Amino acid sequence: MAADTLTAQDYISHHLTNLTLGFHPEHGLTFAHNAEEASAMGFWALHVDSLLWSFGLGYLAYRFMRGVAQKATAGVPTGSQNFLEWIVDFVNENVRGSFSAKNDMVAPLALTVFVWVFLMNLMDLIPVDLIPHGFAQLMSLFGADPHHVYMRVVPTTDPNITFGMSLSVFLLVLYYSFKIKGAAGFAAELTMQPFGKLGMPANLVLEGISLLSKPLSLSLRLFGNLYAGEMIFILIALMYGHNLLLDISGMTLQLAWAIFHILIITLQAFIFMVLTIVYLDMAHQHH
Amino acid sequence: MNINLTLLVQMIAFGVFVAFCMKYVWPPIMKALEERTAKIAEGLAAAERGKEEQELGEQRALEVMKEAKGNAADIVSQAQKRYNEILDEAKRDATAEAERIRTAAHAEIEQETNRAREELRERMAQLAVAAAEKILQKEVDANAHKDLVESFAKQI
């Protein structure tokens, strides 16, 4: 890619722009042709690529799990059932370890989070140019300019996706905080500690920050890790096509980073799941 | 890197996937796992019970064997006793029989002796009469001197 007329900067920004569908003030309902147009669309725009990959992977995971669940037997499990039971056991163990209250929603929620986030992260291991370049070539067949066709395949490098999930978790935290502790109990938790009645404003500030930091840190941790990982893959991809030495070092680096990244994507999916469980557990704590 | 509608759509999708997972994936899997756990527990309990029953059976067998041995010993000792009894009885019978035969023999011998003595006496009396006849040179009427002859015979 770096060999043609694109500059390195263009290449990177091309990779970091989503396929955005929205209302442009001048062009109406259309796909954004560049990052500026995408920004100009404001809030009422969709990142079609992020959503498609996110839904597609989620649906794939759901189909697989549903298929196995329908045929699940109490006898000796085989193949896919073994695999799913292994994951379910792993998730269930974590839920039982961190979540002390009784809520039938938490374990399936944790399973969904873990599997879905892991699959979305896994897209990071696909060579960075493979799908975007292929998609651009495909679209050029329909008359589109391949340089302005965007495709980001890793949904978790899109803050919309990570915030979407962390805000959902945050809403659940708020819902259960109100439900379990009651409005007064929740308010007391936010204002009566750690300094007691006299330090009420300070308490509110501290507890408010700690509460709000939950969804923020949850999504930004995942986003940051995956965004940085993708960026490094893109930078490594820039090394190709200059000379043999750079090609070889690029291949070595890409392999090393990919192997290291297997750990990161699994770890980030795991952390997202565990923190979801822990936050929900805190929401269920009665004082 | 714009925050836009994608966020809300993702939130909805998240909710939908969690709901589906909660309704259609988690319960069947957990049910299968729990059923298997119950099955395994049942199997282990059955094995434990079987073991206990086997132990109990072994104990019972030992008891039965012990009892049988006791019975056999009793029977043997009874038989021994009975054998001794029979032996004693037989001995007693034999002794009594011997005694009886001996008494009978004695009686017979006595009788024989008496008869022989009687015969001897008669013969002696006849001899004496014959001798007296010869001595007296005259005929003695046996009937007339019966008393004499008999007293004579008695003196023999």
C-alpha cells in the first residue's frame, strides 16, 4: 500500500476513518468521503463498518452458542459442547467468585461480554490491509473511488462500540443501585462516606468521580489497548515495500506483535468481563 | 473517532444479545451441566452404597459360616455322645446277656448234676440190693424191703 501515491499520513488516517453513513449538511444522506465530512455529520451518523462487524460477530457467537445449547445433553459432551461448556464454566466460576448477590442476569451478561469482546478484539489479528483493501477494490467496481472507501474491521477500536457497552453496563449499575439500595440508600452511599455528614460535598465529589470513572475507564481501557495495538500493526505495515531489510524486519515485528497481541485481546476481554461483574456486584451491595 | 448514533445502536444491540443469551443460551447449558453433576453424584452414591452392601454381605456370609461351623461342631459332639451312649448300652446289654447265659448254664449244670446223682443213687441202690441178695443168698423182696433199701441208698 505504501508503495503507491499515498503518503504515510494518508495511509494511517485512511485506516483510522470509519465507514460513516449520515446526514451531511451539504450532501444529504450519504457515506462520508473523508474524515472531515464524517465529523461534519455530527451525532446523527452511523459507523456502518463497526456496527456490521460488531453485529456479525455477535450473531455468529449467538448462533454457535444457541446451536450448542439446543443440542446440549447431560451425557458425555463432545466437540463444540465441550468447548462451550469450558467457556461457560470459566465465566460461571468468575461470576461466582466476584458476584455475591443473586441475579440470574449477571452470568449470561458476563458470557456475552467475554465472547463478544473477544471476537471483536480477534479481528485485530487479521492483517490490517486485507479486508479494507479488498473492500475498497470491491467498491471500486461499483464506481467508488477506492481511496475514499473506508473500512475498519476491529469494532473495539471504535470508542462508540466500547462506550456503548460500558454505558449499558453503567445503566445496569445505576438500575440495580436504585433497586437494591433504594434511592435514599444510593444517595447515602454517594454523600455519607468516606468523611461522614460534615464532609458531604467532598463525599459527593469523590463518590461521583468514582462512580463516573467506572464506565469511562471500562471503555477507554479496552478502546486504548486495541487502538494502540491496531496503530502498531498499521505502523509495521508501513515498513513494507521499501527494501528487503525493512520487509524482513517488518515481517518479524508483525509476527512478534501478533503473538503478543493474542495475550492482549484475551486479557482485555477478560478484564472487561471481570470489571462488569465487579461493578454489578458493588451495585448489589447493601450497606 | 466521532461519538455518534453508533453508540446508541451498539447499546441496543448489546441489550438484545444479552437478553438472547440469558433466555436461549445460558439456561440449557446450565441445565445440562447441573444434570450431569447430579448424575455423577448419583453414580458415586450408588457406588458407595454398593460397596457398603458388599461389605455387609461379606459380614453376613462370615456370620453364617461361623454359625454353620458352630452347628457342625454341635452335631459332631452330639454324635460322639450318642456313640458313647450306644457303646455303653451295648456293653451293658452284652454283660447282662453273658450273665444270663452263665446263670442258665449254671442251672443246667446243677440240673444235670442232680439228675446224674439221682441216677447214680438208683444204680447204687440196685447194686446194693443185688449185693445184698447175693450176700443173703436169699431173695429179698424189693417191695417188702423197700424202706431198708431206700435208707441204705440215702446213706450212700
